[in-house]
Amino acid sequence: MSGWEGEEAAGGRACYFHRDLKRSSYGGDVSCLQEYLRSEGFLYEEPSGYFGTATEEAVIKWQTTNSLVPARGILGYSSRVAYARKHGLPTTEQLRAMEKAAEGCEVRRCIEVDSHKKNGMELWERCLAEDASFSDRMHLCSEACQMAVSEACDKAFPTSQNSDYKKCLSLIPRNCLDACRNILKPKDK
């Protein structure tokens, strides 16, 4: 996939939506969506990570502006695909297809990101063919990182309506971008 713009992490322009988002959803993907909606002028509240009425109304405005029907305020499959295309990002299905294609390769490059849980660790692993582009590796790393760190924020701050939770979520885009760049940067020879 082309279209990786490293600085796009700010303003919610590098969100990876692996699930539908609707009222009562919460997490890092909701916070990223809210940051995007806010930067585009559809949402006037600070991102909270909780998908409430204001977020639903903002999604309806965004869907209407982008001629997505039905404009129901749910970030479903067609809205997730439209968002990804608009920002040059792969969809979840395209990311999984990249991983599937790598299964038959003799040499693969895998990225592992873990989030600590009370009863152990949740591991998010993404694998690509060894010759995958830097852009494809960044996309997979960023997606895995956003999911893992979001889960860690959820575990650390189980009540989603507090300032520590919001702060944790707000750090995800920049921290994941920096982490993936460090993990994937070419080795000095």
C-alpha cells in the first residue's frame, strides 16, 4: 500500500478501524475517530474514547458530507473503507490479505506488540513477506500497536470517563508512530 504519511498520526488521519464503531463503543479507535472528526470540524468535544451522542451526530455529518448512505452514525464497513481510501490506508481486510500472502513465504518478518493484562499478556503479531515495503510494514506495525496500546489503556483505566484514560488514549498515535519507526528503521551497516 502506498500512502503512508508518517506525520498523519496527528489529527486522526492514521486510524485503523478493525471493528464497527457505534454508540457505547469505547477505546483507542474511538478516540482516534473523535480526533479526526474534531480536526475536520464535525465534532466540538475533546476526544474521550467513548462513542456517545455527540460522536454519533458527528459521524452522521461526516457520512452525509461524504455521500455515504445510510448516514446512521455508525462507523460500519462502508464508512471504514471510505475513511481508509480517503487517507491512503489499507483496510483491515487488506492488512489480513497481506499477512495471508506471507504465510507461504520461506522468510517472513514479524512484528509483535504486547499489552499487559491482569492474567498474562495479549500478543498482537503481524507477519509479512521479508521483501514487503516499508510502507506495508509501517501499516501493520501501527495497526498492531494501536490495538495493543488501546487495550492496555482499557485495562489500566477500566472506567472510560476519566482524565487518565483520555490521556492514555491521546498518546497512542504519536507513541505508535515513534515505536514503529524505531522498530522498522533500517539497520546501520
